[in-house]
Amino acid sequence: MERPIASLRVAVPLVLWWAVLIFGIGFVPALRSRAIRNDFAVYYLSALELRRGIDPYATDFAHLAPQTGLEIREVPRSTEPPTFLLLFEPLTHFEPSTAFWIWETINFVALAGALALMLGPVSGLPGPLAWSLAPFAFVYPPVLSHFWYGQSKLPLLLMLVVITRLMRRGFDGTAGLILAFAGLMRVYPFAIGGYLVLERRWRALIWMAVGTAVGALAAIAVVGPSTCLSFVRGLSFYVTNGQWITNAQGVSKSGDNAPLAFAMRFLHESGLTRSGVSGLAEHALLAAIDMVLLSLTVRATLLYPVDDHCDLRLFSLWVVTAIVLPPVSWDYDMTLVLLPFACIAVAASQGTASRRAIVMAITSYALIVVWRFSGIGDAQDVRGLAENTLKETASLALLAAYCAAYWLVSDSAMRQPIGLVEVPGGVWQRIFGVGDRMRPVRVGDVSSTSEGGRLVLELG
């Protein structure tokens, strides 16, 4: 009996990796045509304009794109942070095709490095299981979309994984600086600062603030105050001009754009709302959804005592929250969901993940697969409940990932959950150290502490 099981432990990873290899043989050559198209072409042209002293946030791509042989569609101007463009600028010294393959290599190395840290020996996963899970990461639709569009989220994933390793080893200052760097590159990682506040990791928070200030001043000094101000104005217009919810006819412009706008888009597309619904009401609804999700994340964080040993479950929940909160999000942003997926896999192998957290993670993966291969385009106008539900499966996949990360945290907590109305008081107590008398525990520890006269068993 042991011999067949041992054979399966070798055969399953081999079959999966052979399948990935065969898929890659067809996928990689197809990327050749992507060097001159979105989104890599947007990065390249934006950085090229910046290098030539042109404001990429105030100048349309139309005049320069044909000169460089780039085909940019539906993106009139850059929305990438100045720090990112400065880092990308060295690639503009190469031809677009050469720069594209250098950029894709950087992305591949970042993905491989992140997976090695998340699933490697340090994670505690059995070797055969880790080797069986990794192929699913390489063919995860957001990862494929990331490579297809030449996106920039995989280096961010590696940075977030490195941050967790540094904080678990007590290098909070370095972790804070890397988080500042990540925020200057993509903005939304700054939301993870909420985790630092609630965990009272003041050294990491201070160094994040210092790194952000120094990085911002450096960007202003290099590209100029006017260009940085153009970025802020352009970004504000991009997320508030209404295109991220519905167009003038009440029809969604994208199947995976703005996952938090799912409710309003679905109502519009299903014909359940009338044209009298104002844009202000839509924005108010989205703000309310944001507040509820953020409150749920804070509530889950308060279920655990402050711990000097970085809890990967809490950190991964804040990572998903950082993706969900922005008004604009795309499927390739879900590459960061690989971090909570890895945490769930590790917890499941140790018997500490709840069944619903595991099921919801699998559901999230399945939904994004269905959306990617459904054949319904991002901007395709569809009618009917079934078609609209299928079109919105990308948004549902992200929300399912959030639920999986949330339940991974909440279902393994030993404290009684508090109501949402009690969250502000809990935050006050946590920040100022009032009423939080449970001593920190490390993963794998089993200890008992007294909280309010009650004996609490804590399982790390």
C-alpha cells in the first residue's frame, strides 16, 4: 500500500509539470505579438516620454505611439506612478521587442521566487504537495493574463512575500522600507499600513513613512513637481469620471473592472435600475461597501492578540483587502491572491484551515477560470441574467478570494468576534494597548492565557 502512494507522490507532480510545459510551449511564442500592445506598450511609451522630458500624464499617446511602432488602444494617457516609470525607464534604451522579453523575464523570476518562498521547505508544506500546487500557480488565469499584457504585479507579489519573511525575523525597518517602495510603485499596497497599525508594528510603520517621504521627494526632484501633480490629477479623473461603473447608457464597460462596482453594474445590466439613479448614489454605495469590507478586515485582525511574530494569515487578508478596496481593479491584480492561497494550503496541510475557507479558495480559482474561458469580452454588451452572471464571475472570484482569506483568519481565532459597531472601540484599545492582555503566541505554539478571568486556549 505504501509503494503505490509513494509512486503517486512522484507521478502527480510530474504529470502536472509536463502539462504546464506543454502549455508553455504554445503560450510563450504567442507572446511575441504583445511587445507593441497594451499594457507593456503603455509602460514603454510612458517611460519614453518621461525620459524625453514630456509629461506622460498630460500628453496623449496618439502622436508618439505611431513613431515608435506601438499599438496602444483605449488608453489615451499614462496613469502609472512616477516612481514606477523611473524604474522602467532603463528598458526604453532597448527596442520594444527586446525590452518586452527582458520585462517578461523579470516577471517570471519574480513569480518563481515568490512561489519558492511561499511553498518551499520553510513553508512547512510536504514536498510532493508543494510541487503539485506550484503548477496551478503558473496556469492561474490572472498570472497568464499578467504575462499576456506584460503587467507589473508579480514583482509586487515577491516584495510582499519578502516583507512577511523579514517581519517574521524581526527586520521591521527593512520591511517598512520595502512596503513604502511597493506603495510608490503601485499605490494600493499602502492599505497594508492598516495591518502595521493594528499589530502595533511601529518601527515598520515609521520606516514606511520615511521611505514614502524620501521616495516621493526623490521622484519630485527627478521628474519635476508639475509632472507629479499631473499624475495626481490624472489618477483622480480616471477613478471618478464614472467609466469604472457604467457608461452614459448604464452599461458596464468592463467585465473585470472595479470589482466593488459589481452590484451596480449587475443591476444596470439586468435592467433592475432606472436611469434616475445618480452617479453620486452609485459612488456612495461603493464607499459604503468599502467601509464594510474594511471594517470586516479590521474586525478579523482584532480577533488575534498583538504578535511580534508576523501572522501570515492576517497579512494575507490585508493583501486581499488592498486589492478589493480600489475603485479600479483588473484580473491580473489577482496575482497577489496567490499569497492567501498559499497560506490556506499551508494551513490545510496542518489541519488548521476551516472547510469553508478551503472551499471558497477553490471556488475563487474555478470562477476566474470560467470567466477567462467564457468567451465573453471585457466590453461586450450582454443581456439576460445568465450572461451577466457569467460576465461578472471575475468580480465574484475576487470577492470569493476575500471570503476565503477572511474565514482562514476568523475560523481559527480563539476570541469571540465583536460586532461591526464595536470595531472603532476595539481599534482604540488595540492601538493604545488598553484591554489587550493576551500574550503573543507563535505559529505552532500551544499555550493558555487568562483574559478577563476566562481561560483561553491559543493554538498558533
